[in-house]
Amino acid sequence: MKELEHVKAVHCAGCGILLQSEQSDAPGYLPETALKREPVICQRCFRIRNYNEASSVAVDQDDFLKLLGGIAATNSLVVHIVDLYDFEGSLISGLQRFVGQNPVLLVVNKVDLLPKSMNLNRLRNWIQQQAKAEGLRTVDIVLCSAKRNIGFEHVIEALDRYRGDRDVYVVGATNVGKSTLINRLINDYSDLERELTTSRYPGTTLDAIHIPLDDGKSIIDTPGIVYTSRMTEIVPRSFLGSLLPDKPIKPLVYQLNDGQTLFINSLVRFDFVEGERQSFTLYVSNAMNVHRTKLERADKLYEEHRGELLGAPSKEELDEMPPWTRHSLRIPRGVKKDIFISGLGWIQANGTTGAIVDLYAPKGIKVMLRDSLI
Ligand code: GDP
């Protein structure tokens, strides 16, 4: 990344990060013209100071792990925000190792995307089990929608209950809604005097922003961690608006015979290879285009119509993405299972008869069979 070269190593007076003017969503960004501003602060600090508004920045896994490594030595409440819609994709695996003795509050965002009829107790149990399977011990789990302002009072209550005299570290993957949530926190919770602390994390130049609370403690906003195993991270940015659902997902039910194929845009191919006629339910953004065909025609169809009839991304954009890899999955009889495709959604198999399916997705994207969320 290009640092600002004509001036020697300029650091942000707000958070201490080395400034750069190339990548607007990476830490330390400020437009070159803003260098003359006094004091020199990065765009992220500038927004918090002037507009009470947090914005997203992202770092790769290595940088993020360095940052996490420091949390164990602090006395803090770690608030881990995950996206319910991309739960396994947005959970920070190994978080437990890094937080030491500090309590972890799991905030599960975007509950507005699930059907209203959803049983919340069942959902909470499901989350608890998944988190436990990932080795994460949580003091509590809070469900909310930062965007639609659902359950936010529970977030505040939980913060009050578990914070004590600690700082609050907010950690999460990109696109989980961390900025949206922190913006609510800033406005509802802190007595921010539009003044950034210049205190830095001891021993490191971190891009974590300290947002002061009225009791002298801080909310510390850390950069979003980028996982390239999520579809949201590898599609062209212009496509993100279609991929990320904005409204409650309308499940799409397909009655399929074996030997049939579904394409979800040009991103994913689902082959029902073997099994009795049964239904599969798609939980994907309502802006996605689903195309059904015969398995024997699928190769040719994709070759001829990817990026066009099948839907975005375009051929050129697809060529920039990793090629497909095939996941062969055996769905057992008798339990409802989801074929989870990180960042895209999931396909629910109703489990009455069992099935063998093939799922094609860009190489590296997390694809797994899990117990049904719904
Ligand atoms: P960050 O990268 O984690 O800081 O995430 P942002 O706050 O920038 O949000 C990422 C995307 O998710 C944006 O398109 C938001 O509008 C959306 N978003 C955030 N919170 C929610 C929510 O509670 N529900 C829904 N449906 N979308 C949300």
C-alpha cells in the first residue's frame, strides 16, 4: 500500500495509524488534500470527531490477529459482532485464545432478515450450540438489528451488566454491521464530547479507535477482519448491494427430481445428484436470480450463459474471481440440514429422505453442511 511518501511517516493524531491515501477502506486512509488539515487525522477519526459517525475499515487476518493478541493483556469486555445471515462465515474462529480472561459478549446482528415467525428461543439455542462448537465461551448472547433498531435496548443492557469498569473492545468481520451498531452506541450510550482521545494501544501503532465514554473508559472500535472465505469479500463491490439482503428473506422452495440443477446467479451451481423427489428451500437475497435446468445441460448452459442469462457478476468479473470447486455432500435422512454458502446464504434440505448433492462455488468460499437454522 502506498504510504504518503513526500512527508516522512505521518501518523494519525487520533489513533496512531500510519496514514495512506490509496485505499479508502483500509486503515489510515485520508485523501491527500486533507493532509494540510490540522491536526492530521485519518478519515475514520475525522468522521467520528466531526459527525459522530464510525465508518468501516478492513484489515487482513494477520494484522487482525496481532491486534487481538493485545486484548488479553487488557481489562476489557470483548463485544464480538456476528452476522446472523453469515454466522459461520463471520464468527472469528480462535477468538477465545486471544481474549484471555476477558468476557466475550456475542452480539448477533441482522435478525431482521429472518422470517418474523421465527422462534427466538430456538434461534438462541442454535447460536449457543454453534458458538460452543467453535470453542467460543460467551457471557451472553444478544440478538439485534442495528439497522432496523430491533433489540438494541438488550445490547445496551448487556453492556451495562457486563462492562463493569472495563473498556469495551468491539470486534467483528467486515460487513457484519459493526459501524452501524457503533454509530448507534455512540449516539445512545456515550457522552462523546466530539473529542477523540489520542491514547493509543500500548506498544503498537494500531488502527483501533478509542471512543471515550463518560466514565473515563472507552469503546474501542477495531478494524473489520477480512475473510476471503466469504462471498461478500470476493464479488465486485458493485454487486454487494444485491448479495447482501436488505429485507427479510423470502424463502424460495424448489421441488426437484434428481438430475436437476439450480444456478444462483453465476455464483453457485447446485446439482441434485441422487435421491427421491424432494423440496429444497433457498435462503438467499431476494435480488438473486435462480435458474433451474437439467443436470446434463448444466455445463453447457454455464459455459454459454454465465454472466449474462444466469445473472451477474459479468464474465469479465467472474474471470477475476477464483474458479469453481465442487463440494460433494451427503445429506442424511431424518434431520433438517442447511448447505451453508458463506456470504450467499443457504439451501435447506428437508431431510425426509436424504440426498446426494454437488455444490459448486468459487474456490476458497466456505461451504458446509450444518444443522438447520430455521
Ligand atoms: P461493517 O463493515 O461491519 O462496519 O458493516 P456496516 O455497518 O458498514 O454494514 C454492512 C452492511 O450491512 C450495510 O449494507 C448495512 O446497511 C448492512 N446492515 C448493518 N446492520 C444491519 C442489520 O441489522 N440488518 C440488515 N438487514 N442489514 C444491516
